[in-house]
Amino acid sequence: MIPERHAETFRDVREFPPDEASRMLEFVADTARHVGLEDYRVVVNVGPGGGQTIFHLHWHVLGGRVRGMPQ
């Protein structure tokens, strides 16, 4: 998921008004629920060392079983 407002990394969210940051996270949760995900992970890569290759804030919403973890 990609927010409309540009932010290079997750670190930049601290510059957003609190209500805007909250609405972005609510959107992630609401969308996951809307597509039928009850259990999921939300991943954000921050900086090159954290695996970030696209420098526009975005979230990876991953549903399904986590490989290598017990059920």
C-alpha cells in the first residue's frame, strides 16, 4: 500500500500530523480486513540496510502462513 502523500521512508511519518499518520495505519488495517485477511503481517523496509529499494513510503501486507514458523 502506498500513501498519496510522499514520504521517502517510514522515519518521515513523524513529520506528519498525528491524525494523518493514524488514518494511514487505519487504512492499512481496514484494507486487510476488506480483502479478507484476519491474520497478517505489515512490513516496512527502512533505508538501504533495511532492504528499502523504493524510496516512497509503502507497506507490504502479507497474509497466510509464515514460512518456518509453527502454526
